[in-house]
Amino acid sequence: MTGEHRVLRVHGGRLVVAERRLELEGELDRAYAEGFALVDSFSVDDNVYLVLRRVDPLD
């Protein structure tokens, strides 16, 4: 099984401003379309990091 990770950094203010939140939603939708799913998150200072993973079940 082969896995691939992607990490998105989300600035804290990005979650409360409607335009930036829509931008984040678009990024997550694109990642999902590429086969990525959210597997973890963590924060450092005022940033949130979203850990996405894609797994190729054929491996």
C-alpha cells in the first residue's frame, strides 16, 4: 500500500473571514477530488495544520 501526505496550513484568521474560509473549502474540495482525506490536525501559535493522506489501495 502506497501513501502520500499533504499538509495545509490554515492561518487562524482564515477560518473567520468568509472569503478566506471559502478559499479553504475550495482547497479541501480539490484535495478530496484527488483522493485525499483529512487524517489529523494540529496547531502551532495561531496556525492550524490539516494533514491529508491519499492511499493507493492497489499497492
